[in-house]
Amino acid sequence: MKWYVVRRVAWAVVATYLAVSLTFGLLMVTPNAGADVAAAQAAASGQDYDAVRERYLERRGLDRPVEEQYIDYITNILTFDWGYSFSQGEPVLAAIGDAWVYSAQYFVPAIIISALLGYGIGLYSALNRYTPTDYLGSFVAYFGISIPNFWFAIVLILLFGVVLRLLPTFYDSSVALLSVQNVKQLLMPVVVLSTASVAGQMRYSRAQAIEYARSAFVKTARAKGASEWRVLTRHILRVALVPLSTILIADVLAVLFAGSFIIETIFQIPGLGRLALEAIQQKDTPLVLATTLIPVFIAIIGNLLQDLAYVALDPRIDYGDR
Amino acid sequence: MAGDEPAPDVGTARTAGTGFERIDWTAVDDADSTVPPAAVAAEALVFFSLVAAFVYDYVILANEAPTVGVVGWDVTGVEWLLVVVLAIGVFHAALPLARNRRLTAYYWRQFQKNRAAVVSLGFLGFVFLVGLVGPLIWTAPNEAIDYAAAYQPPVFAGGSWAYALGTDAQGRPLWHLIVYGMRVSLEVGLISMVFAISIGTVVGTAAAYFGGYVDEVLMRYVDLQQTFPVFILLLLLIYLYGASLLLIIALYGLFSWEGTARLVRSEALQRGEEAYVRAAEAAGAGRWWTIRRHLIPNVSSTVITAATLSIPVFILGEASLSFLGFGDPDVFSWGRTISAGRSDLPNAPWISTIPGLFLFLTVLAFNFVGDALRDAIDPR
């Protein structure tokens, strides 16, 4: 088991290294967008295009041999020297430090709500199959995985913001963190973001629980007189949590990352998603890289934690296998 | 229902024979599952002519000249791929289904049990047909710009029948935008699906069957690919290379097969332990024969379900990218139309909502059909 944990941690380190190298490789094989922008601006004001481009690359050390740049790049990433973002006018990490609060405000509630609701409804409908509640549950699940979240957000804004005038149509960052107004303006982003992931978790937990509800150990527990609640929490949930944590980490993170770009664009929340989009639009390469690498790092750490949680939750897992 | 079925026809060679020893097993094998040489020849001919036409379009014709001069249709790279995918569909889905009538009828009866899925299939058939031939009937949105007809409401909101679904800020009929959007969704969904499912199936079966280092290397790569969120990778690559529909389709196809590979691998590992595979190996079957004849057909129900359920993911992904402004600026994706209508939400809500409704229904229909297919063809 120790060996398994060591192998998993080592793999996380390797994956991090490969992801960082991949981004470096991509940057190397493409023309430098920032240099083009700078050179085009200089050319517009009458300077020589190529000369300005050269100077731009030289100032950033981009004319050095590839291996030297590569070592530099890896060192900078590892020492958290992630460069300066010209579009935000501050170091990259400072810009991210300012932005993440806004993302977390709707991200964290959405994850908690979707996990509680998704697993709750999923387990409930697994134990009460073919009842009206079960059908309602699967209807909600189909709705949630099928509705495009940007369209759902637009319809909600149209309904609650434009027609009914109950909720603000966009996020106002000047509102105090702990106020009714802030809760009201976060309501729609949280609903939109959690809808998709609730559906995924609900479907999956229902399928898992149905599989275990018929297994021998659950029948034994019932035969020994365990209450439904005890059967659910001690027997079904314990084994079902292992595969369920997989979907929580892998799929939900993917849904949430893609969702954060869209939600922050629609509701004008100045969070990480918008920071990334602005960086892309303004060709701010250091910031683009940072906003790419952070989700990747989160995903790697999430996968590592999930693998370690496997060991804790299910003693039957063979550590020799994956 | 089962009573009025004719007795199952197990293959002519077997019913014609009187004793076990007179069965010609080669004939049984050929009749049961191998494709007739005519179909193979036809497929080879179709693909050969497609390649020839493609070379003709790209090497001999000038860049600007339309491919089919009479109708002025300049076939784009994505459209070439779509034609190839449709040809694959005809030879590897439609023809086998038509040849195995009995099995097809059985699947259809199972599928019909789910009424929502039958309705969904009808809707998808409509989207497929309109997306395929619609752009030949209705003019391209950019040729239909008419500022005098801007912001016409749809018929049910007091508009005229001339613009049944209303018009956008530039007076383009919404129906034209939707039809061209169907084509885009069709291309993204089908082409990416064929890419992703083919790679995933090959990798999954190879990993399961060869085991050892092959398995280790392939699955490590799958781990890595799963870690890198594909949406982020797409944004990064679009940032570096610029957006085009072909790039988006290729990236979705090349970087989202890891789920299929995992599914096929675990399924193939289970199948590989079963008696018929052991029997084939004991009878001297080679590795490729076992994979092709026994493993792949037996994991196909998993693959078909995964394929159907992956299409809506690609369609939604492309629409999301276009919504954010990272789509191909030359095509009229639904996401782009929805995004453009956002600023007119208070005064012309139909611009955003109607294409969104089509997107929602298409994705919903694929999910319904995928789940019904799983119930119909997956015996487990």
C-alpha cells in the first residue's frame, strides 16, 4: 500500500512535468503572438516591424537556444515566477490572486449543492425505483445534461432579470461579500453551474446504488434487521462512494471549468474564467499559460487525492492494479 | 408478439444439411458474418473515388474555383470529411443492418419500447436531413442580409410568415441561420465521433489484449489525456493557431477518446476471459483474428452506446466555444447566433432563444436515443 501511494504521487509529479513541457513545446512551435502585437503597434507608429520584433524577443530572452529557454521556463514555473501580465498591469500571480475570490464565490456553493443534491436524489431514486419521484429524478437528469448552460443562463436572465425583474442580470463586484444583494446576484450563476453537474452525479449514483442494492452483502444486512437508513449509509454508500468520487473529480471538474468561462462571460463576473478569456483576446501569453496550467494542476491534484481516497474507502482494491 | 415470428433462420448451410458432418462450416461462417466481396469492392471504389476527387479538388483545381462548377459548390475540408464519414456510415452501419434483417427487427422492437427515444430519433432524422440538404435549398445567411427586415418577430409573436422564425439584427432569417447551424452541428458531432470512437476502440482493445507494457504505456497516456481538461487544451490551441472548424473537430476527435478507450478496455478484459475466446485460441486462432472476430464484435454494444452519447458532448462543446467567440468565424454555429442575440435580449429575445431551443432538443434527443440503444442492444 505504501508503494501504491508512492507510485501515485510519483505519477502526479510526472504528469505535472509533462503538462508543463507540453505547454512549452506548443509555445515553441508557434509564432510569438505577443511579439507580433508589439511589432504591429510599432510598425503603425513608423518603426521597423522586424527590428521591433527582434528587440521584443531579445528583451524576453526568447532568442536563446531552446534547451536554455526550456530549463529557464521549468524553473520559473516551479519557483512561482510566472511572469508579468501586461493586460492586467500586474504580476500574473497577483492577477490570479485577485480573481479567484470571485470564482470561488459561486464555484464552491455549486460543488456542494450538486454533490449533496446529486447523490441524494440518485440514491433515493435507486431505492425507490419506478415511483413518480424516480421518474421526476430522471427527467431532471436528462434536462440537466442536455441543456446548454449558456442558453439556460440566457433564459434565466430573460425570465428573472428582464421579465420578472427579481434578480440582477449581471454581477456587480462593488457589492459587499456578505450581503443579501450578493446572494441574489450569485443565485443564477450557482443554479446554472450546478444543474449540469447535479444531473451527471445523479445518473451515476443511481446506477451505482442499483447495482449494490441487489448484492449479497446488502441482502445480508437487511436480513440481520438493519434499518433502511443504516443499509443506505453503512453498506451501499460506503462502496458506492469509491466510483462516485471518480466522477466528482474527473467529470465535474471538467464541467465546472468549461462552465466557469461561460458563466463568468454571461454574468460578467471578474473571476478566473474571464481573466483567461481576456488574456486570450489580448494575446497576453504569460497569463494565458497561467490560466491554462492552474486547471491542469487542480485536475492532477484532484486525481491524486481521489486515488488516495480509494485506498481509504475501499479496502478490497488491489494496489498492484490500477 | 413473438408467436407470429417465423422460425429463426440459422443459416442456409445448416438447414439444408441432414447431419452434423455435412455442414460446410466455411459457408456458415461466410453467410453469417463476413461481408460479401461486392460490398468490399463497392466500398473500396467509393473511397478510391473520394480520394481521387479530393486530390483533384486540392491539386488540380485552383484554390478559389468551386469543386462542383455547375452549382458553384466549393467543397471545404470539413465537408470532405463529412462525406467520408457518411460513406463509412453507409458501409458499416446501414448495410450490415439491412443485411441482418432479423437482428435489426429485434433491435427495433426493443428500441420501440422507449417512446421518447422513438420521437427523438424522428427529430434527429429531421435535423440530419435538413442539415445535409438544407444549405442547398436555403441561401447562406450572409447572402440574405436585409437591413430593412431587421428584428422581425417570429410568427407566434405577431410576425409574418415570410420570416416564420423571425430575423436577427441584420435582417437574416433565423431559419437560415438554424439550417446552417444544423450542418455545423452535424459535422462536429459525426466527424469527431468517428475519430474519437475509432481511436478509443483500437487503443482499448489493444491495451486489453496485449497487456503488459503495451497496456501500461497506453493507459498511462490515457491517464494523462484525462488529466488535461480538453476544453482548456482547445482554448490554448485556438489561442496559438486561430480558430477553424476543422481544427475544432480534429481536436475533439483526437483528444476525447480516453473515456471510450477505458470503457472498451475493461469490457474487452471481461470478454477476453470468456469461453469462446479461449476456445478460439485453443483452436489456433491468431491474435488479430481473435481481436477482430471475437473481441471487437462483442464490445460493439458498448462502443455504439458510447458513440451515440459522445455526439451531444461534441455538439455542445463546439457551441460553447462559438458562444465564447472562439468558433470558426466563417460558419454559422448555433452558439455564435445565440451569442450574437445576447445584446438584443430585452427587445428581440427570439434571436438567442430559438437556436438555443434547437441545440437543447438535439442534445436531448441524442441522450434519449443513446440510453434507449443501451437498453436495446446491451444484454447486460
